[in-house]
Amino acid sequence: MSKENNKLIKNKLPANEENKSFLDITHIDPNYLPSEDEEYMCDEQLKYFSVKLNNWRNHLINESNQTLESLKSKHMREPDDADRATAESDTNIELRTRERYLKLISKIDGALHKIKNKTFGYCEETGEEIGLKRLEARPVANLTVIAQEARERKEKLMHENDAE
């Protein structure tokens, strides 16, 4: 596109909308649900998954912050050895859960990046559509069910070969 055409397009947009992405200007009804009748990964579907992923991410961060606050206020100086061991065990479980949350947040960030690039919803190995039902159940999915099953079979075979 020539610089002149680019200027014409920018001039048609309100000044505050020049630097907005499609996510900023795409509005969806709060009750919107993606449908098989729509074009796969249209702007509305991408916006829907962006909102869903951001809400999930915020929820995980809030829970992690609550855990940190809880750990700060806990006293690990239980007088009884059994009570102290129980408290330490509970703390370790909480920390492992939050570590899994961090890994999940990283996957969510990856999915959000794909949404911005409009590559979300497509299998990383085959390039095929992952499918709305799978993405609804697992929005961070990056493989089709078939590709995921093939990967798991391969990993299982490799693990069995390593064990021999």
C-alpha cells in the first residue's frame, strides 16, 4: 500500500482509533457464543476468546496474590511437630498449585499473542482448525485432538524405549 493510501485510511479513522487493534474496535454482546455458522476465527470469535482468556488470567493472578498474602500472614512456628509438618505440607501444596498457575498463565499469554496475530485456533503442527468445541473446553489448546493424541503416543513410546 502506498503512503498516500495509508494516509487516506488513517485520515478516515478518528484520531484515537489510529493505533487500536481489531480487538479494541471489535465489540461483542456479553451473551455472545461462537457458532459453527460463522467464519472460523472471525474478529468476534477472536474477541470472545481474548475476553475469556484475559478473565481466566486475571482470576489466576488474583488467586496467586491471595496465596502470597496468606503465606505472609501464616506463622510457621507451630508448637507441635505434627502441626508444623501439616502446615509445611499445606504450604508446599499451595506453592505447587501456584507454580502450575504460572505455567498456565504463560500458555494463556501465548494464546493471547496468537489472537493478536490472528493465528489463534489453528494447529501448530498441521495448520488445521482446532475447532470451537475444543477451544471452548481448553482455550490454550494449540493442537487438534488428532495431533495431540499422536504426540502423546509418540511420547509414550519414547518413554517406554527409555525405560528398556
